[in-house]
Amino acid sequence: MDFRQLIRALQNPKIYPEQPPKVELVQTHISAIFLVGDRVYKIKKPVDFGFLDFTTLEKRKYFCEQEVALNRRLCPEIYLGVVEIKGQDGQIFIGQEQGEVIEYAVLMKKLPSEKMMDRLLAQGKVSAATLQRLASKIASFHKQAKSDEEISAYGQLQVIQQNIEENFVQTEKYVGTCLPPNSFQEIKENTYRFLENKKNLFKQRITSGMIRDGHGDLHLQHICLTDEILIFDCIEFNDRFRYGDVAADIAFLLMDLDYHGFPMLSAELAAYYLRDTKDWPLYLLLNFYKSYRAYVRGKVTSFRLEEKEISPPEKESILKEAQRYFSLAHYYAQKLNVPNIFLMGGLIGTGKSTVARALGNLFHWPVLSSDVIRKELANLPPQTRCLENFQQGIYAPDFSQRTYQTLYAQAEQILRAGNSVIIDASFNKKKYRAMGMELASKIGANIFFLECTCPAEEIKKRLARRASDIQEPSDGRWEIFADLKRDFEEVVELPSSSHLVLDTRAPLEEILGSIFHYLLQQEAKDLA
């Protein structure tokens, strides 16, 4: 019995143990799926596309077993097992003893189509609480996913470069139709530049155990939002497509949300995921992997243009879909190498130096401290105490002006080298904040003023503790707090896209979560 005959035979309701009134057939390029009441039988087509090979019965059995085992990691209640399809005297049997095995099928419970995430999104029925549960499920899956020496090798820079180069080579023939030549060139240049600039980050992802056996195909159509969140249909046919950075796995879903017009929900999901995992460095890789995922989707969609049986209207629709994916890949790629300026400001004792150091340590970004620079300009060691009266000595207005000028001059050098920078100072005057905005405009950098705040009684306690720290370069003390507070010019000139107020009474991890939530929201607003 050849495969076409098998397909016809499997559409007969009588051969199934469930005895359904009818059987519905759905086909993809690699599978034939039979909807049988509340069950689904899925067989693999005997095809070889290079990246997958289902050409023998033995291979199809193996990959059916792999599909069940791998998908049970995320929804064990759906994947019921592998069943034998037997044949005898031209008849087909399922779940019976007679006959020889002629095929294997994955047996699943049928999922409710009305609960698929893409449908619920279109109806506006995906809540923040659902996104939080989804992020938690994916984070837990990634934490438990297998990682070993073989899998970690897929995080090596050479492997990532090979995957990217393969994409570019395979899409050269679509340049000029599916994507403009200048976009193609910019995606290539920005991607390779990012890889070069972030070599150490990619190495750190390996050493920190972030290269895992993931899902590989994590997008909206593979998520069902029932009482339990069901994530299904991971890639079983090629380990290479599952092995990689967890950032690449979550980025696929985030990109898919962006593509379907939900960038704010994409930002919320990413923020929940980061807060759950505390994998803050992943933030730096999101646009890289979103660009990669969008580009792959554009490539695969473009391949369909080669199919001879599609009609002109279908071809036009496929072309537009590919163009949209490539356009999205270009959008992300344009953001890859843009440096950030973080102005960490606020009154003394509000924790700005603590938050600045935390961010700097996470991303290996230089932190420029006004306390240190001010002492250097006065030819003093940083720990020297200068308990001047308000706006006297090295805290006089003209000396403060020199301090900010020096801070920004050093920041400019760092930015021109392609790095982000954190400036830790009070930024108590509008003119000092304006200097940062001017520098960002001049360099083409993103800029964010993170204003640290907390109640006065907490500041008093912090300053008292800090006074006994002989390594502390700050001269801030409670005696001058009231004067400093009166002198601080309220931040009213900056748009919300550049200004975030932080309550530093919260735990540091919670503060970091607020910062990244804010940054993700700003990017989403740009896309929206």
C-alpha cells in the first residue's frame, strides 16, 4: 500500500477504536493529521528535505517516539503515545493484533481550536494574568530543559555565525523582490557587527548554562490557553533546531506577537519572563534573536513562492507575508548596535549608586561616578572626605559644572567606541540633564533618566550607615539634605519615554525588573 492509498484508508471512520461519525484530514508538507472525534492521529510523510528525513518506516517510528517524548515536557496530558497502524489483505487496522505494522502515528487529545492563543488574541481575550502564567511556564521549562556539552556547543559563536550565513546565502535570490537590497545589506552588516561586539556575551551564555534543549518552534499557533497552558508541537525532527540559547526560544514567541500586531503584549511577556528567570543579560539578546527568527520566517515563506501549483493571488499573499517578516527583521537589526546612556539620578541616599553598580556589573557597562570624577578634578583620592557647606568648595556651582562636563566628555568617548554607559550623579539641574539629551542626539544613542527616590526617613538611615564606610566616595550627609532637596529642579522637561521614577525601597531584583519592563515598553511603543 503506497502512501496515497494509506491516506485514503485512514479517512475511513470504521478503522478507528473511537468509531467517530467522520474523519477530517489536515495536511502539512511533512505530516498528515486525522481528526477523529476528541482524538488526533498524526503520521509523518515519507519525505526527505535535507533538514529532516522520514523516508523509512524505522525513521518515522523513531521520530514519532521523539515527538511524544519531547512534547510531554510541556503538555504530557495531550500526547498519549505512539500507535501502530497495521495492514492485512488490503485492510487497515488500528489498536488490533492482526496484520503487520505498515505505519506509526502519534496519538493526541484534540485541542479546542477556540482556545488557541492566536484566536484569543484576535478577540482581545488574553489577560495580563494569562501572560504571566505563560511566562512562568516557559521559564520553568527552560530551567529544567536539558543542557550538556553537546547542546552547549550550539551556543558557540561559530555555530551561530554559520546559521546566520546560511540564511543570507539562501535568501540572496529573493533580494529585490521579498526584501530591498539596502535592507538586506543593513541586516547583514548590523548582525555581523553585533556578533563581533558581543563575543564575550555569547561566551558567557554558554558558561552560565543558558544553551538548552528548547522547543524550537515556539509561536502563537502552538499555544492553547485552556485552564492549563498547553504548549505543543516542538521540533522533533532535527536536534539542531531545538538546541540553542533560551533567548532564541522566547524571542520566537515575542517576535510572533510583534508580527501579529501585539508589541505591548510582547513587551509584557518578556518582562514577566525576565522577572521570573532573573536572566537579565538575556535582554541584550532579544532584538538579535527576534531579527534572526523574523528573517527565518521570511526565508521559509519565500520558499513557498517556488511552488508551481499556487495561484497568482496566493503568490501575491505569500510575497506580502515574506516582505513583512523581512521588514520586521530589518527593524530589529537597526536597533542592534545603538548604545544606551543611563543617567542614574536623584537625591543623596536614594540608592542611585547601588542601582548603577548593579546594572554595570550585569552588562559590563562602564559606570562614571560624579563623586569619583569630582575628587579627581580636585586632585584628591576618591575616599577623601570633603564635608563642605552647601555649594561650597568642590561643590560650588562652577566646580559642579566642570564635573558634569568631564562626565559627559568621558561618556562620549565610551559611546563612540560603541559601548553603553551609566552616569551616576544627582542631575539636580535641568541643564545637566539637557547636556545628556544633547549628547544622545549627537551620537545617535538612546537615553534614559532613571530617577531614584525614597522617603526622607529611609534616606536618613542610609546616610547614617554610609558615614561609617571609609571606602565610600560620596560626601552626602543628612545635615545638607534639606538644602539639596530645595535645590533639586523637578524633572518636568523630559518625556515619559526618557524618564523613569524608581522607588528604591524595593529589593534590588524588583528594581531591575521595573527598569527592564520600562525599557521593553519603550521599544514596544516604537513598534506600535
